[in-house]
Amino acid sequence: MVGKAAIQGLVITAGAGEWQLKYLGRVYLTLNLLFFASIGLGALFNPASFAEAIGFAFTAPTAVPEFLATYAGFMLAIAVLLLVALAMRPHRRAAYASLAISYIGFAAGRLFGMFAGSSFDERNLLFFALEVVMVLWGLYCYRESRWLPLQHGH
């Protein structure tokens, strides 16, 4: 395991490596902010089209509020929390962990769904692969952020 002094030395002397450690977390949070905000806004302003695009159908009167609660309200709440984490560095480490855990949940649910429904199609496999990448990226940011002082931007 690499010690705190070695990581801080890497940040101070690494040049290109400094950029990676300094901005990789912000890029991760920003991409996730844009992702969750776009889902939330798309679902909020055009729920029928958004639902159709992901294969959902509103078959009961309670379906629209439930859909909006999850795909609009919850996704926009996550986006706001990511905005807070980007604005206030002390919250970034919790954001990295929360996102990584969320993507583990997405990936596990998708994998279970693919096995249960025998739907190993290209779309599900692509989303599963992206979720695994986002888990690894989030865990990396979480791990690296514990060593960096606040002035390094993580």
C-alpha cells in the first residue's frame, strides 16, 4: 500500500499525474451531475416519451407519479447533491462513495434482470459495462481522495 507521503509527493512532482489526481474526481462528479440532471429533466418535462424510450408503459393511474418520483425527482435530487459536492470539497469523498455504491446497485439489478429475463442484449450489456466502469472510477476517486489535501481539488 502506498503511503500518504508518497501520494502527496506524486501530486507535487508528477506533472501529468498531478492533473489526473487533481481533476479526475471533478470530471467524475461533473459527468454524473450531467447524467442524472438530464435523466431527471427529460423525465420531468416529457414523461411519456422518456418512458417509451426506455420501454416503460403507463398502464395504471399510479404509474405516472411513481415514474416521476423515481426518474425525475430522485435523479434531480442526486444532481443537486453532486452540485453541492462540486461546490464544497469536504463532501466529495462521500459523493464518490455514494455514486460507486449506486452503480453497484444498478449493475447488480441489471445483471439479475438479464439472468431472470434472459435479456442479454447489446443495450443491457453496454449499460452493465458502463456501470462497472463508473464503479471502478468512483472507487478510485474515493481511494485517492483520502490522501490529497484540500488544495489539490479532489
